[in-house]
Amino acid sequence: MRSFERIDRIRHQLVRDIADVLRRSIKGYDLRFVTITGVEVSRDIKFATVYYTVMDAGRSREEIAQILAKVRPVVQAEAGRRLGIRTVPVLTFEFDQSAERVMRLGELFTQIEGERADGQEDRSTD
């Protein structure tokens, strides 16, 4: 049970640290629109998957993924320094599609609601 608490603390700290490093320490790239949505850390703390979304319609997912891959060593080193642990997890960035799914579901619910309202209006005029 204790190791899970440690992993949770590391995971939460990584979210904060990586977001801060991307915002403040990475020069030459505008990563203000990259939001870190979560981090999954392996039990042995050797690997961490960093989930992110992009709120900038001007850049493609592929472009952001390439930038994150390029700056990964710097982000990993700085996050590891801030964590202050012996083993720094190897970071992997992965686009988080859950935000897009939520938006799509919202659109579908709005569409269904509109169709229901249209159907009720049609019945009331008969």
C-alpha cells in the first residue's frame, strides 16, 4: 500500500512539474497551449506516460508531438531534478483524446436533444 502512495505523489508532482517546465523553461517553442492532463507511472518508477491535450487550433497534433519529442530530454531532466529522486522515469508523451471524446459526446447529446425538440414540435402541430 505504501508504494502506491509514493507513486501517486510522484505522479501528481510530475503533472505540476512538467506543465511548469513546458510553460517556463522551454525556449524557442510556444507550448502555452499544451495542457498536461495526467501522468501514469510504472510501479518501478522507471517509465512515465505523460498525457496532454492541445488547445491551439493553429497547430496540428503531429507538430506538437514532434516538438514534445524534441524537448523530452530537457523536460525529463528538469522534472527529475525537481522530483529529487534517484531514478528519474523515462517520459513518453501521448495525446489524450478524452477531451475530444467529451466534446464529441456533448455535440451528439445536443444534436439528439434538438431532434427530440423538432419531433415534439411536429407532433404538436398535427
